[in-house]
Amino acid sequence: QVQLVESGGGLVQAGGSLRLSCAAAGLTFDRYAMGWFRQAPGKEREFVARISRSGTFTDCADSVKGRFTISRDNAKNTVYLQMVSLKPEDTAVYYCAAGESYGLLLGEYNYWGQGTQVTVSS
């Protein structure tokens, strides 16, 4: 059974930093592209960042570019999202996802974690 478990969320002041982790089990990790998505209250889930299977290619949404960095450690079956210069509008539940393609869309990802809450106070 595939499991993706996020951790590292919490409450932080604007301008602060957090690093999210997502540990994967039950799948051959380096055969999957990984993505981070987020969902704020009353809004649809949106793309944040993605990383290719080997980690060679990465991409971020324009709203987080220059502030968020996605990385992965295939030896540890873990993907990370380093977030700096956080803003109140970054407040959301953050989800990691595993997909067979290096996609931007929710439907391109096969497996999802349960999410971790990030709250940025002003």
C-alpha cells in the first residue's frame, strides 16, 4: 500500500521559513515524479512545485518562485519543500503527490498524502 506522509507544517510569522518533508513508502520512489500542492480555505487545490524522477528538473508556480525550493532524496524516499519569506497568503494545507509523469495538474498524480497545515501570521 502506497503511503505519503507529510510533516514540517506549523505556525510561522510572515517572513519566516519552514521546510516540509514527505516520506514515501510502498512505491518505487525514483520511478515517480513528485509534486507539492496546496489548498487554502474556500479555494481549489493548486500546484506549488514539482520535481522529476531523478531530481534533474524542477518547476514552481509563479506565486512562489524565488521563495520555495523543491528537492528530493531518492535514497531516503523523501521529497522536500523549503519555504522562505513566507507570506500570509501562503497559508494552506500542503499536500505532496506522486505521479508517473512530470505534471502540473492534479489528475496527473496517482497518490496523495494527507496534508500538513501551514499558517503564516501577519
